[in-house]
Amino acid sequence: MTSDIPRTRPRGRIARASICPFAVACVLVLVAGSAGWVGAEESPIEFDQVSSMFEPVSVPAEKIHELAELVLAICAGIFVTVAGLLVYVVLRFRAKPGDEKREPPQVYGSNNLEAAWTIIPIIIVVVLFLATARTINEVERKEPMEGALEVTVVGHRWWWEFEYPEYGILTANELHIPVSTAEAPRPTFLWLESQDVVHSFWIPRLAGKTDVVPNRRNTLWIDTSVPGTYLGQCAEYCGTQHAHMLLRVYVHTPEEFEAWVKAQQAPDVIDPSVQEGRELFQRTACINCHTLDGTVADGTYGPTLSHLMSRKTIGAGAAENNEENLRKWVQNPAIFKPGVRMPDMKLTSEEVDQIVAYLTTLQ
């Protein structure tokens, strides 16, 4: 009994599956990375710059970028070699009419070939190991460098706390640092801590990704001479609103940084026209979660509200910081961040207006 299914394919026909899915995935990842921060365009905030690890502006990020280029170049070479050999073999040794009646030559081993595919991968692994070890040694620091600005970073669900011990400043979600030039070097050294779960601190253009772990202090440093605004993100899934745990880094000139420091050190202006809102704020449960200089509010569960209106966003980047969004946030924070730990205080519209009017004076 013979089968009706042909044993060979017609001449010149190549399997449709010869396109490698891995190659397609690599291309998609590279395109997404070169285009910038994946998902940044979906953010409700229009950021000043696209945050791409392929456009480093700080010493640690540049070192990591150099290593990434080396790894990508080696992997691309391997892919081109393997894919090229695969295409050559498919075309050169494809089935031809009459092949079903004869057996192809049998090769049982080649010492030269076996030595090559053993030695070459070992060399590649050694090169990558040495390059990675050198980069880690250059990037990793356990102690602040001389003259560095020290900042303590605490990850919360789902926001960032920044403390400047040198200046007595406490703020949230927006990190302000000075430029560091050859004439006036002043890198920034970050102490990373977590209040609850594991987070990951990442500003792609400024430094590598570093885990923020409870009961442990990790470190990170930034050394850039390029002023600007840079987008960062928690890069370790930490719960419902992980995607809305953004952060902004403002790199200032020395003069701009000193001006920001003085503004943050100055007490919030007490406006008599919003006295009702100030008193109402101090009577609500807000004071149990937030800190606000000059009031009885001393909570540490939520971000400090001192100089609130000096920040561009609220909710760790969930929405632009303006009066309209602030009113929605006070009335029902879940509008912007479903699952956020700030509760709906069940305030009347008049009470919301009074508190928002007070908060908007906190410059």
C-alpha cells in the first residue's frame, strides 16, 4: 500500500516557518527601545524628553550603554552567522526530484568543526564576563564620592520620597539635582530604601536600574553635565498602581539648584483668604498621613504636602498638578489611581473647594 502524500516538496519551495520568531522579537524590542520609554506615550503627562537608555547623558548610564552595545553587537553577529548558515543550508540542500530514491552522504564527525563550536562560545563568554565585570566595577559605589550631593530615596506604594539631609528638605516624586562639570564636579549619590515591598529605581538616561529592598540600603549615583528633565519609573512590579509610580529628575545649573533649595527651605506662605481651608485641613484625617510644615500634620504614610504646587504632577505622575486635577484627587483619588491607598474622605463639594483653595497656595 502506497501513500498519496509526496515524500518531497516541489523544487524551489522553502518552508514558510524559516522566518525565525526570535529574530522578529529582537527587532521589536530594539525598535521599542530606540523609540524611547515603552509606554511613555500612554502617560497622561507630556514629558519634556523621551527616556531612552540608548541616549545616555550621565557617566553611569554611558558605561551601561557601552556594555549594551558590545553585547548587542556580539549577539547580532551570532544571529547573522546562524541565520545565514540556516538560509544557506535550506537553499543549498533542499529536496530535488529524484532525491527520494537515494540517501545523502553521511558525516559522522569533524574534529575541526567540533573544536570551533566549543572554543568560540568560550571566548565569547569570557569576553562578556570581563566586560560586564569591568562595567560593574566602574558603576557600583558603596560610599559617596567627595563633594557629592547625598539624597535618601524611600520607595512607598506607590510614590517616591526624597530627603536632602544637607539642606533639611523633604519632597516627593520629583528629584532635583545640580549638573556636574569638569570645572565644578558635583555628582549625586542616592541611598535607596523601601518602606514596604521591593521596588526598582530607574532613570534610563541617567543611571542603571537598582532594586529598592526593605531593610536594606542600596546605592546609586548620577554624574551628568546636561541640564534637563528626565523621566524615571519603578521597574519592579510592586502592586496595583506600579505603572503609576513615575518620577521626574530635574537637572539644574548650579544657580537654578540653589534657587530651588532656597524656595524649598522657605516656609509656605499663609494666605488669610484660605484660612477656612487651612483649618478644615487640620481637622480631617489628612494630617495622619501627610506632613505639612507649619501645621499639626506630621504623618509619614503619604507624601509631604509642603510646597505642593512647586511640583508638576500629583499621584507620582498620575496627573498634571493643577487646580482642576487637584480637586478631583481630593474628592476621589481612585479616579487617577484605582486601588490607591488614599481614601475618599467623603467631603462635601464646598469642603473640597476650601481644601483645594488652601493647597493651591502651597508654593
